Amino acid sequence: MKDILERLEGARAQARLGGGERRIRAQHERGKLTARERIALLLDEGSFEEFDMYVQHRCADFGMQDNKIPGDGVITGYGTINGRAVFVFSKDFTVFGGSLSEAHAQKMIKIQDMALKMRAPIIGLFDAGGARIQEGVAALAGYGEVFARNVKASGVIPQISVIMGPCAGGDVYSPAMTDFIFMVRDTSYMFVTGPDVVKTVTNETVTSEELGGASVHTTKSSVADGAFDNDVEAMLQIRRLVDFLPANNIDGPPEWESFDEPERLEHSLDTLVPDNPNKPYDMKELILKVVDEGDFLEIQESYAKNIITGFARIEGRTVGIVANQPMVLAGVLDSDASRKAARFVRFCDAFSIPLVTFVDVPGFLPGTAQEYGGLIKHGAKLLFAFTQATVPMVTVITRKAYGGAYVVMASKHIGGDVNYAWPSAQIAVMGAKGAVEIIFRQDADDPDKLAARTKEYEDRFMSPFAAAERGYIDEVIMPHSTRRRIAKALAMLRSKEVDEPWRKHDNLPL
């Protein structure tokens, strides 16, 4: 028995060594942690239970039969994050560059199936060079099986991908179908075809960073939801994200003990909105002062900054925040902002996370670039997402709410449950000046008449009371009481139920 136990320990030690000391050293020299070190940081200490430590590939071509390493380039298992169960796979770049073989894929598939059965989140840590070329179509078949499970799990359990090194070819499509993608600056990149292929096909000379680095995918393509400075920060922030997320689409948002009084008043908000309607202010200040303990996890912070999306808590319970940002493009809705917010709203709705929307929107961004880029369809995505959402929705209009953008931003007309407005709110088809120039164009040559007409329009529509008279606004509230009002509304809406007509699936304007 002693010999058997010693052999077992030897086999475990060999598996834990991955590609060997030399390759581990090379991984560290690149500024990256190993696959096992990442898991140790991500999960609660001592909670990781590993599966398939001894799995090896079965390829006998190109001399691969003489080159086998236990684990075959991916570490899989389960553990806990702050006591809550999660499943994880972590690609090991020290073993065949983390490339995917048939056996490697089977390990991932097993953990995906288990996560779905247990209705627990799954986190993938990517650091790999794509399919294992020596295995040909067997590797591609493995990718297909992984992709199918990504789709099956979508909207059922949270799926999180963290790109921590190269992620190329077939490897990029699994993250693309998950709920969140995060990257590590300077050490990670993702693209369908690499710089060499790009050079051959298009004659473009580009580096891996320029083609698919974190800066590209967080600011230009919107593929990634955020980027971190190093592996350690990435793992700590993913732990923070998981704390905000439900385990599945049935359990509902997690609740944590809160030390922030729901009745708290924030009098500084009474002076947040400037007297000049064209002067910007920082909507993030409002968010941080309203949510529990100023804790706000922003999603896609570097992309489409004219709209803010992220997670916070009210009375210890997760909420999704959507807010126009007057500091950027005056808070207008454009194609990028609409797609960003629509994606976030649909995630929250899929996992029963209530939505709190702060509105200061002067309209949709005009111009040929927007129209040619499909603004109509992209704007419709956000309209569709809010209208389809059945979660509790509380909306607060702080200043401008003009035109179709007013309707789109979780208005009462498309399903907002409780809609508040600050006294500074301006709800109208458009700004007073533009409206008067259209309605009274016959007075265009008389500045005095135009000024009088503008004042008349402002008095009638540039306040929240015209909407409140019709019940489109439930209450005009004092800014300092915003947190208390939102907390009470969300508490009241906890039992909300909506009956929807049967359909196979919707036809979102993609």
C-alpha cells in the first residue's frame, strides 16, 4: 500500500509541474502566473477540487505519442468564491502552449456540463495558442462541443472569460459567447487570425498588441468588458464580480450584509445639476452617492463612455445600473452606447437583477456616420432590451429627457415600474430653442418674439410636471432623497411577476 501511495504522490507531483520548471520560469519571466497559481488566487484558500489531473492526449501522429504530459494543457475543477460554488478551467501555457486537443476539450466539456447541472457560474482562464495542429479535425470537433455548451448555458448560469495570454483562432469564439470577457494589459491578446496571416492576406503590418490587445478590445471593438494591470488584480476583481452575480437564472441576486442606511439622505445631490442646462456634471457622482457604501463595479468603462453600465447594491442586494453620462458627448445615445447598454440590460434581465436607470439624455447622436453605421437598428437594440425586460425597473430623470431617447431609457411607456424625476428634469420632444424655431418659424426674423415663445415653451415643457400630470412620472422627488426612494421602490417590486405570451424566441434587431 505504501508503494501505491508513493506512486500516487509522484503522479500528482508530475501533473502539478505542468510543462516543467523551465517553462514555468519562462511564464513568470513574461509577467504571467501559471494556471495553478491563478486558480489559487481566484478561489477561496483550500477550496479547489481538481478533476482529470492525469488525462493525456491520444494523438499518435507527428511523434506526439512520445510527448505526453498529464493534464494535457488545461486544469479543471470546482471551488468556492466567498463560500459560493463556482466551476473553473484554466489553460496551461506551459503544456503544449495550452493548445486544445480532443482530450483537452473533453476536460472542458465535462466541467461545463457539471456547472450547468449544478447551476453554478463557470469561469474560464485563457492562455493558449488555439487548436493543436497535430490533431487536425479532432481538435476542431472539440471546439464545436465547447461552443455548443456555451450556447446551452447562456442565460442559465453566468459565464466569465478572462484572457490572460494569447487567445487566437478557435479559442476566441468560446469567450465571445460568454457573458463577460476581461483581459490583462500588455500580456494578453485575442484575434481570429494573427499578425502573420494578416500580413500574408492583406499586406498589413501589425503587432499582436495592435491587432488584439487589451486597449483595442476595451476601447474600439467592445469585445472585452474590462482590462486589468496584471494577473493578481484580474483574479481579485473577478472575485469581486462574482459577488455581484446570481449563481443562476433561478436563485435571484445575492444579498450581502450592508452597513449603509437605506434611509440615508445625500444633500449634496441637491446641487449636482448645474443651473446652466448645457453645463455637464459627472453622473458617476450620483451613482456612488446613491448605492450601498459607494461600491460600484463598472462594466465596459473604457468603451462608449457616454453611457455608464455596472453593478452595485441597494440594501445589500445587487442591482444593475444604466446611466447617461453628461460628461461625454452630453450623454447622447449613439450606436456604441446603445449596443453596450442593450447587452448589459439583457444580461440583468436574464438573471433577474433589478435595473436602476439614471436619465440625462438630449437625444440620439445625429450625423451621416451614425446613420450609415446603423443607428436605427442599434438604438432599437436598447429599446428592445428595456421593453422586453421583466425585472423590477426604477428610473430617475435628473435633467434632459428628449425625444425618442426619453422613451428608450426605461420610460413608463416601455415598462418602467417606478419612474421618478428631479425638479430639474426637462421632458420634451426636443430642447426649447429647436422646438420654437420649428413651431414658430414664421417669427424667425423677430428675436423678441422668439425669446417670448422660447420662454413659453420652457415654462410648459421644461419641467417634469407636464409628464407628471399624465402619470408618466410617478413622483417629482428631491434629489437628496433619491437613495431612499429607490430603496423603497425596489423593496416594493421584489414580488413583481409578468406574464409573457409564449414564443420560441424573440427576434432581436441584431
